[in-house]
Amino acid sequence: MIAALKILRFLFSFVFKLPTSAALYLTHLAGELTFWIARFTPLRGTTAKNIKRVFPKLDGEQLADRLLRNVGLAIFELLSVPFFGTVHFERLCRIEGRANLDLALAKRQGVLFLLMHTGNYELTPPLLSSLGYRFNSVLKATDDPLFALLNQSRGYKGGKLINVLEVDMYRESMKALGRNEIVALLIDTGALEGRNEMITFLGRPVPVATGWLTLAERSGAAVLPAYSKREGDKIVLHIGEPLHIYRDNRDEVKRQVGQFYEAFIQAHPEQWAIFLNTHEVNRMLEGK
């Protein structure tokens, strides 16, 4: 698979010599073809079943198709990032709430940027890096060649990676926040591998990672909940209002963040890639 992805990336280096609209059209065409292949694999049934487990009244198969299409498009968008110019991001992406990010950074204490596995969340680091923001992504990346390939896109325009398998995440995050940079964390998976607390989400008690609360309290950094959403062939990055953590308001901020994401997922369950992963759905539903 890695060899195939490398070949595709090589081919796309030529595709992106074409006009912007043509290059993005071919990128999305490749994503559409990938979706139609995936649609006839067991992954579609697994995804539909996972969606129905969380939203029993919804049409799991229809939502599974929409999610698989989103993932197919996202794969090729991400592979193409090293060949993007400003015009490609302008054509493909839109930011809502950018003023919230600028307001938070104006405090000069850094920003903790929260994301979930929705839309094409992987475009967030290169998108914001392309606009001149200093962006750090907290992730868990093994020496698998796939991660090396993806990290070429994640590190676009100087974006930095904080790999929890290689460095102390808290120490490196505190340093980045001290430089008034953005530190991004995905908060919807891996909760049981570190500090976590139970919250009510989608009507169920679920474990969520809460290390970001401690980071925010100790650093003074603003917390910005955000999500990525696909609207047709465009990616919308929605940035919420800054939140500040103090010793006596942790529970309230946790509730606000939970409600922010709960409202989005209830309205757009087809955007949430967690449904591709039965293990993560089990952990959410069973809390273990």
C-alpha cells in the first residue's frame, strides 16, 4: 500500500502543475473512485453498524456512504498537500471564526486547539501553517512508513509534530505555548491511554482525555474548540470562542466543550471518522 501511495503522490506532483481547478478536480476524482471501491468492501457494513449503534434511528448505510466518500476525498487532499500553493487552500478551504484564533493569540500565552476526527481534520495544520500561524500537532506516530508519508503533509510550511512516542508531550507543549504558538490535540480517541474523566456525551457516560485542561491551567493558554466539516468539495474549519481554564471552572469548561462537539456530531454524524473504527466505538459505548 505504501508503494502505491508513493506512486500516487509522484503522479500528483504533475497533476498540480495544471490550473488550480483542474488539479483539485482530479484530486477529488481519485477520491470518488476510492469511495466507490470502499463501498463494495466489508468496511461499509462495519461503518453502518457502528453508526446505528450510536444513532439507532438513523439510516446507517446512507450515512456510511457519506462518511466513506468524505474519507476518500480526504485521503487524496492530504496526499496532495506538499504540492499546494496558497490558491489551492483558498479554493478548497474556508475558515469560520478566524478572529477567535487571532484574539486568543493576542494574549501572548499560546493556544490549545482542540479537534475531533471530523471532516478533513488533517488539513488543519497545513492550512493554518500556510497562513503564517506557528502550528504544533500532538500525535502518536510509530516508525510505520505510512506515518512518514503523512508527516510530509502534516509538516507543510514549517508545521511541527509533537510525537508522544518520542518526546514528553507536556514539556514540549508547554514550550510551544510559551512561544505563543498553537498546540493542537485530537480529543475523541485514546482517552484511556492517559489522563481521562467521564462526561455525558450523546446521552452516554464516555471517557475523554483531559490533559489539555491541565495544560491550559498551567500555561494560561486559551482553549479553542474547533471542528472540520466537509461541505460538498469544500472543507470548512469552524473555530469556537476562546475559553480560559482556572482552578474553579474546569467542570464548566469541560461541559461547554462537550456540548460544542455534541451539537455538531448530532447534526452531522456522517462527518465523524470514529465510526470506521469498531474498537474506538466500543470504548466510547462501554467506557473501557
